[in-house]
Amino acid sequence: MAGRNGRTVRDLRRANRTAVLQRLYFDGPLSRFELGPATGLSSGSVSNVVADLVADGLLEEAGSVDSDGGRPRTLLRVAPGSGHMIGVDVGETRVRIELFDLGLTELARAERPLEHQRYDVEVIVGHIRDGIADVLSAGGVGPERLLGVGTGVPGIVERDPVRGAVVHGQTIGWDAVPLESLLRDGSPLPPAVPYFIDNGAKTLGQAEMWFGGGRGARNAVVVLFGSGVGACLVTPDVDSGRAVEWGHLTVRVRGRRCRCGALGCLEAYAGAESLLARWREEGGAPPPDTDEEAALTAMLAAAYPPEGTEPDPVALAVLEETAEYLGAGLSDLINLFQPERILIGGWAGLQLGARFLPSVRRHAAAYALRHPAERVTVELGRLGPDAVTVGAAILPLADFFARGGRRPEPEPEGPAPAWRTALAERTPH
């Protein structure tokens, strides 16, 4: 039965379960007494919801605390082993697959390096499928225990009603790749296990906002700095984040050609791939037969050698110029969105940030409008190089919470019963 606002009793129960689960997840352990004020639910509603969630195996006791003159109060927490998620990061140098429990403790991981055919769609799909099977086996988790598989990818992700998530990755040569349907074909997982696919910068942003440097901020931008450059904008209007193609803002008219084909993009100056190419073009000598991460480490070592050793002037000049381009790019984000915080992540951002974060801040302030620049902080992300994978795993976790801790029901085989079809047609939308 629906109320005046259109919400049914089932909707209310789901919302109450979601409220209790999320409060315990982020702020637990808590007692039933504390859950009332924390969720806004009555003591009776809290007792009913907790009993329901305990019966489903989602909550467990976590000790007790003394009360004022009464019996000790039992503390509750979300049971870490009550569900599992897989996070996948389709990165520039490797595909990383990690298995997590509900508390986001890593249980197993697999990595597949990307070499000559690094963005071949069939290769990527094969790596993901094999990696999923490997981590489930290593973690001793049955596929039916999964809440879902989240995947972070480069590019723009759209939802197609038939093919699911479709990826437009211009910089990697992907043109409307139906990645979700490709992963489902021949998948080792049951049909009821959902796939969630989104932009890698957005999954990084989700992780930092839930567990890292973005916690507590209402307006933030999380920057992914790797071979390419991307960003995720988080505001009260888009609290789950929105990926923005920041790397393809034009910073120099008729400048260097970017991987996307355009001239003068920020990525053509601040992305690690272009940074290394500029070092090479200016006479630098990146080590042969190494991936980008190792080459960038070598470049930093050449520019900032041990005391008593002369720095490589070319590497130093390229890095200092890159800091200015990155600062100028951040100034655009500051002027456009006026965030409270900017967090820099990604493997290249974390490597480089320790060296020239002060310089990036200085350039960002110089190029930005004074008022928003005085209100923003620019910091490194706190979750390390695995943040994209963690954020990808959060995608099925967030969906699980939104469902009130209930798993998706499998689609029935065959046509729906006539009564269900008639009821659906009569339900107002």
C-alpha cells in the first residue's frame, strides 16, 4: 500500500534498513540506544530493523559499553564476512583485480600487465574474466557470495538499455565498446551477480570521498593523474560524483597533439605518457624496456639525485614545466567549481606529488581567481595506488546499501505472468 507521498511500506522498510546499515558501517560499532538519534528512527523501529538485519546475518555483536546505571549496552557492527565485492582497475600499465569483504579488507588480488596490445578489447575482457576466477579461488569465496563486480575504465561510460554499460574511450581507441555485455558473455559468475562499470576517475573519487581525504567535504574535486589525466567532481547535487574530461581542456592553442587527436590538451603536457615523451624529445634517456611507472621513477631520480650529484637539467626542466601546467589546470577547476578540496591521486600523481605539490599549489593560486583560491586546499589522496580498485568495489557496495542490504533478485526466465504484466501497466510512473 502506498502512502500520500507514493512510498510503500516496503520502501519505508528498505530506507530504514539502509539508514541503520550505513550508520553502523561508517560510524560503528554503535548500540541500539545510539542508533535512534543517529538515524532519526524511533526505538521501536531501530529494534525491528536490527532484529531483521541480525536474522539476515548482516549485523553482529562487537562487545558492550556501560550505561548510566543500567545493564551494559551491546554494540553492533556490520558483519565483514556477510558479503564480498570485486573491484577492477583497467589502468594504463596493468589490469588489477581485487576481492574484498564487506569491510573492504582485501582478501586476494590478481594483476595482468598490459604490453603491446594493451587496449585490445578482447585482451582486457580476458584479463578481467581470468582475474575474477583467480581471486575467487585464492580467497575461497563462492561466486554466489558476490554482491557485484565494479570496474573503473578510462573514458566516458554510458548506459544502454540492451547492452548495459558502453565505453567511449577515445584516447585508448575504444568506440562504443559494450564492455558489460562482453563481460557477461561467458562469465564465470551467476547471472544474478551485477556488473557496475564507471569512469576510473569517478571510482577514485568515490573511494576518497568515502574513506580518504574527501571525507566531510561537500564540494570536492578528485584528480586522477596517470598516463592520462581525469577528474571527478563531487557536489551536493552529484554526491556520488561526476566524471569530467578535465585532461582534454585546451591549455595551449596549436600545442602538442594529445592522444585524443586534438591539439594543446592538458593531458598532452601533464599526463605521464606525454611527460616522458617530452623528456625523450629534449634529449633525456628513459631506461629502455620498462613500463611508464618505472620510467617515471627513473626520471624523478635523474631530476632529484642524491646530494652531491648533479641533476639532469632536462628532466628537471620538464618536471617544473609540468608542475606549472598542472597548477594552471587546477586553477580552471577552482574557477569553475569553487571546491573546498582538491585531491590528487593516481600512480603518477602520488609519485610526483611528494616532490612538487608545493609548486603545483603555488601555480594554481597564481592562475586562479583570488577568492576561490583562498578557500581551497590542494592535497594528495590518502588511499594510495589501489584507490581506483577500492572505489570500483564501492559501486556494488553502494547499490547493496541502497537496496537495504538485500541482494538483487535474479531475473525470471521466460515471459512474466499475465497478472504481473497487467499490474505493471496499471502502476503510475
